[in-house]
Amino acid sequence: MKLTIVGCWGGYPKVNEASTGYLLEHDGFKLMIDFGSGVLAKLQNFVQPEELDAMVLSHYHPDHVADIGVFQHARLIQGFLGKKSPQLPIYGHTQDKQEFAKLTYKNITKGVAYDPKKKLEIGPFTITFMTAVHPVPCYAMRIEAGGKSLVYTADTSYKQDFISFAKGADLLLSECNFYGSQDGKGAGHMNSYDNGRLAQEAGVKQLVLTHLPHYGELEQLVTEALTLYEGPISLAKEGLELTL
């Protein structure tokens, strides 16, 4: 599996960057995980909109889905220009029916409901879900392919169940919206110490901090997480590529 960070900011995109969006590839299959504000513009540095094979969404907050509408227009316009592509499946939960309905657009994209209690097969990927702790229904994902595993926390505050869910993962892509001195529980987010503890107790091979705050010195997040986790830690940034 190859993971490319397209956008990594929490809440809204930093100037000239993007909020949450990740490109995951394996055996030629291209899967987008979330598709927030600014992601479409940045995605085109790596692949074109018509080249994607599927998309899966953790939840419907704008920093995770804002660019889906313009993405649908991009596929539509490329079709007019002769680059027709199959109807793209966008997998999402149905606990917000109004937002789920927006995933289907003409013959360009089709919303496909996932059952978070069951495993989901998308191309070469097998996805297991876990309920996150967030103000709206949101699901973390454990994605497996080619004998490797990636765990994406989505947006969540810390909960003990993440330890077994992420156990032994090759990569933990974990939200870190708060510094160690801050309590993110009320907002449904984790801090740097939550991340270090989770990564250490789950025994993951590497930790990537994402959904980053817009203030402070971001390297402090790494320093604080390292007080609890003994493995390698990276800050997510646009264009970061990780091969598992």
C-alpha cells in the first residue's frame, strides 16, 4: 500500500493547502479517504479526478467532505472533454441521510452505504470500522491489503477500544488536533499525549499525526507524543508519501 497525504489540516485548510484528504493505492487501485476543503486542487498534483476508483468517508463535517461537489463537477466536465470514466462509488454511512444523498450525482458518482458493523471490500482493500467519539456519527477505519494494515482514527477523542483496533498496525494515521496541555474531549479530538499512549499500547510500527491545529509549534506535538511512544513519528504534510 502507498499512502499520499493530500491534505492534513483540521477545521479548515491552511493558506494554499487542504483539509483532510488521503490517497491510498494498491495494485493500481486508487482510493480516496475523505475529501475536505482544498483537496481537489491539491489532488491534481498526484492523480487526476477521473483516475480515482472509489472514495470512502469517515463522516460529513465540511473539513472532510467539502470538495465532493466540485469533484463531481470535475468528473462531469472531463467526461464532456472525452475522458469519460465509470460512475464512482462514494462509500459513506447513512446516519445523516441528507448528507448521504449528496454523494449521488447524475451518472458521475453514486453513494454506497456501508454498514459499520461489517467489513467492507473496496477493490483490493478490506476495511473494518469502529465508532469514533465525535459530536456527529464518525467512523475510524482499519484498512488492510497485501498483508499490511493502516489504521485511520478519523476525528475522535481517545477511547480504550482504539488499542485493540490498532493493534500491530503498520501505520497509525491519527488525528492530533490538540497539544498535550489541552483537553480535546469536549470537541471530540485527541491531543499529543493521547496519540503517544495509543501508538505505544497498540504496538504500531509508525505514527503519523494529522488533522493538525492552526497554531503553536507543530513539532511540539511530536516531542510530546515521543514521551510515550518509542517508535517513529511524522507530522502529516502535503505530498508526504509512505509505502507499507
